Amino acid sequence: MEKAGKIFKAARKRKQVSLAEAAAVTKIKADHLRALEEGDVGALPSPAYARGFIKIYSHYLGVDPDPALKEYQEYFRASQPELVLIENKKLAAVPLLPPVNWGKTLRFLALAALAAGVVLVSLRLIRSASRRYRAEEFGLYEEASPPGSAVRLDPSEVFLPSQPEGDAER
């Protein structure tokens, strides 16, 4: 990354711009720009940010970003540990999750659904009994008369609005 860093530094000097001015225009911290120019890739944030910084800074300085990106990619690959894949047939045969006993699971779900149903029915009965009690307390509830029986009203219980005095003369 040293080669790209030297190119960045030379281009910035040619443009006669300080690191602080470049940081203000590119919206990249001056510390990160300094790290790019010095080739200190370890001081940069994650690889995705580093690639973005290289592209933005290259475009700002008028430099082709591709060589710097290739150099960074090579450095990044060299710094990563090599992965070794080991094939083990015994490990491949081991299931990741334990087997499920569907009989027990279904019985549990059926019991849970039954319990939920009992709770819902109980709540419904309690609610209706509570309404009935409140209605009886305030005299708003009477037992229904059997079908076919006539409803008899006591005339003293019937409320008729009184007529105004002026209307009675007509």
C-alpha cells in the first residue's frame, strides 16, 4: 500500500492542498487520509470503508483508483489467515439439531389449545354473569316470558308524557 500512498501524497502536494482541506472536502477524517498516504492500512476502519476512502480520495486528487484498490486488495488478502478446509465424514453425519419427538410436541400443542379454550370460555361466562348481575342490580333485567305468552303492562307503570296546558283546550 506504500506505492499508492506515495501517489496520493504527490497528487495532493501537486494540487497544493493540506490534509485538513482534503478532509473537509472529501468528508474523510484527516487521520484516515494520513494513513492512506503513509500506507498504514491497519489504522483504517473496516475493508469496505477503506475501499470507499481509496475511491473517494483518488477521485478528489484526480488519480486512477484501480491500482490503489488492487494494491489494497493484495495487502488485505496477504494479511488474512489462510482457511484450511478439513473434510471429515463423521462430522458431516452429526445433525446440527437434535431430532424432534413429534408425538410429544403435538400432544403438548393440543393440551395448550384445550387449556386456552377453557380459559376463553370461562372468561366469557364470567363476563356475561357480571353483566347480568349489574343489570339485575339496577332493575334492567327481567327473566324472559315463555314464547307465546302475552306481555301485560300495568297502566300505572306506563309512562305517558303530560300534555302542556295550552294544548288541552283544543
